[in-house]
Amino acid sequence: MSYKLPVTIKKINDNEFMARCEPVRAIATGHTPEEALNNLRESIQELIEAFGEQKVFQDIDANDDVRILEVSL
């Protein structure tokens, strides 16, 4: 099964980034945005191994179309 998940990546200091996925309640860090994202993927995999796919993705439908909405003010 494949899921589309919204992820926010934030720079938290000069050489560390945080990747956060609210729908599955997972957070990871890394020295680059890509490393943080890869670590987040591993974190989610560990959650699946610990709690099962159904529990981790209970609030997510695999058919959801995830997009970014940009609002300019």
C-alpha cells in the first residue's frame, strides 16, 4: 500500500532540520532536509513495525490526494 503524507521540513539551527508528519504523529531530524526526510521515513517504518499499519494510518485514506495550498497576503 502507498500513502501520500504531508510533511513539513523546518530548519532548527545552522546544521539541523526537522521533518514532521502530523497525520501519523512522527518527527525526525537530520543535517539536511533530505536526511531529515529519510529519517522520518525510517521513523514511520518503525511505528508501523511497533503498532501495525492500520493503527499508524488510521486517520489516512490511501486514496487521498495530498496537495500544498499557498496563500499570499
